Amino acid sequence: MAQYDVIIIGGGPGGYNAAIRAGQLGLKVACVEKRATLGGTCLNVGCMPSKALLHASELYAAANTEFSKLGIEVTPRLNLPQMMAQKAESVSALTKGIEFLFKKNKADWIRGAGKIAGTGKVEVTAEDGTVTVLEAKNIVIATGSEPAGLPGVVVDQDRIVDSTGALTLPEVPGHLVVIGAGIIGLELGSVWRRLGAKVTVVEFLDRITPGMDAEVAKTFQRVLTKQGIAFKLGSKVTGAKTTKKGVSLTCEPVAGGAAETIDADYVLLAIGRKPYTEGLGLENVGIETDKRGFIPTDHFKTSAPGVWATGDVILGPMLAHKAEEDAVACIELIAGKYAHVDYNLVPSVVYTAPEVAWVGKTEEQLKEEGRAYKTGKFPFSANSRAKINHETDGFVKVLADAATDEVLGVHMIGPQAGEMIGEYCVAMTFRAASEDIARVCHPHPTRSEALRQAAMGVEGWTMQA
């Protein structure tokens, strides 16, 4: 049997970062991944291909509706096969980049489905059925997550699709119904709306994007509605049946009332994700998941000696960058180093146009905790660069402790919000006060000035353009 210091099951952002970090620290490491390429859901059928389509569709929409305002006269024509081809090319380049990093850091990639066979043993089943058993001092479970299902809605990846299928639709739907008003559903719904589809979002709750600051969510919904996305909130989907023409979806008000049938060309089921923990042989080492399928851990250690878990299979935000942080911290603990992840400082981003980004506490959380706070807010309509670029939707909001002025949370909706939230992640890591940000010189004219102006607003000295 091959002997390793660490064997990682799963080659997604958590798995490949763990393997690379282990190699950098001089550990003999192998990563078991059953896909034909490394990168997991994120690189292959998630974060990266969706961003490729979001970028391309945003340019297409801008050419249709915005260019003429700038004095650019064009009549764009959609070439969907080429849009899909450039997406695939980008994804292929990224996955090959991970392979290169594996070779550079002497991390072995073992193709096949991994399963814990016992203490210190991983059984790998190759595509041809060949079974190999590997031994390791440490096993890291980094198998990620998969789309959650819904009773009465059977995903066939033809007319009823999940996030994977929504990335490869063969045509622009006449009518796309999205079940779930979370990040994934709204991003993919935005893609197809920009390309010409009628999009209806059906959500069980009475608001979109649960977990997002309520004021931001309200503004976000208003912007998406202006872009042509229709919302049916407080609605429960009871079934979806494929027909000759598409899909017949039935739903009813959560509060009670008459049922309704919606006809669609395609239905996207996007109600969230669940940890991928079945079939991993957890029972062979005495590990039990909670009722939702998550693996209980203490600083990434499971209940089984020498077995660790990171990323989407443990509690915390189901985000690729959170999995990356987990991976590095876990490997460094295995190597005897100090490591820690502050989950309060894991940012979230919605890559629509405008983008939405946030980090730290929401106003609702602070009120629930009974914590006194101050608020500073600055609209992009008063930001010089945003006004010049005709990108004035949204604002930046800073929440600071009423007594100490420490920044507790930042929430923004606006152009390139995802790129700018990192400034506050750094500031909050060092427990910065809002005044610290307010007194830092920012370049003019830039969108980032809105970050400073919002901080200035905490003490009431915002200077609007």
C-alpha cells in the first residue's frame, strides 16, 4: 500500500488548496478526486463557469441597452454556442492550472472515488472498477456539497435543471422559472434574463436572499425587478411536470390560498446545497453526521482519530473561499502549526449587476444581540466615478459599535462591490474603527471612495459630490 502523511478526499477548492499547502510544508500528500479534472464544483460547474456567463451576458445586455447612451451604435447578435465555448475554454485553463500546481508542489492526484476503509486507510475505486487501498497518518474529508432537492420536483437536466444544467442550456428559454431566491438562483436567472428570457423567481420566504442585510435585500430586489425579473414571494412549489412544450409548475401561497400553475420552458431548482457526505465510509471509523448531513468537528478534527473535515461538509458558510481558508488551516494544524479561521470575517458576494457584497454582522443580527451600533451610509448616486459611468444603483453601509467605533459589519450593493469588500475584510481583521477608514486617503475619482464616505457617515461628516 502507498503510504502518505495526508490523503485528501475531494479535489475542489478545499481539497486542492489542502493538497498544495501540504506539499509546500513538505508533507507527502495525495488528493483523491473522481472527476476527470481537478477543481470540484467551483471550477467545473459552479463559480467559474457561472462568472464566465455573467460577464458575457452583462456585456451583451450593455451593448443592447447602454452603449447607445455612450455614443456607441451597435446591434449585437447573440452567438450562444460561442458564449458556451469561451466559458469551457476558461474552465479548462483553470483546471489545468491546478494540475500544474500539484506537480510543482509534489502532490499526487489519484483518480477515483475515495472512501474511508478504516483507521488510516482510504479505498479508491477507479472508473474501470479497479480498487486500490492507500494508507495515511491523516485523512481530510473535503468532498464539498451538492444541490439540495425538493419533493415533487425531479431534476432531469433536460427541462428541469439544477445549477449545473442551467450553465449548459441549449437555447435561451422563452420563460425560465427559478425556484429559490438565493444567490445561485439570482445569478443564473440574471444570466438568462440578460440574454432575453422571461424570468420568474418563486421563493418560499417573504423576501429574497435570506441572510443578507434586509435593507440591502430590499434594494437588490427593486433593482432586479427593474431589470425585468419577476418575483413570487411567500409561494410554495408543490410540483413540476415536464410536458411536450416545457414544464408545468404548480405552487400555492405559503399563508394559504388558491393554487396556481405556471408554464415554463425550463425550471431551475436552486433552493440551496447540502453536504456531500454519503458513501464516504464514515461509519467505518465511527463518524456520525448531524441531521442535515454535516460532519461535527472541533478545529477540523472529527470524532475519529486522524480524520479531519473542511469546507462545505462542516458548519459555516458554503463558499469556495471559506473552504480554501479551512483547507490551509487544517493542513497547518496537521503540520503542528497554529491556525485559525474567523467565520465572522468570511465575505459573501452576489455577482449580479450591480454586485452585492457583505462581511460581518447585519443590522438584524446586532439588534437581536442587543448591541448598540451606529450607521454610516453613502449612495453610489453621489459617487463621482459611478455617476460618470452611469452605475448609480446601490449604496455602502457601515455598522460600527456605538461605544468603541469598531466596525462590526459592512454591506454594499453597487458596481464592483465584490472587488471592494476586501478592504473592509482587512480592516475588520485588525479591528479597525470606522474613523480609521474615514481618515485613509482614497484615490479620486473611484468607486472605492464610497467605502470611505460611508465610514465618514458613521460620525456624520460625509461629503457628498
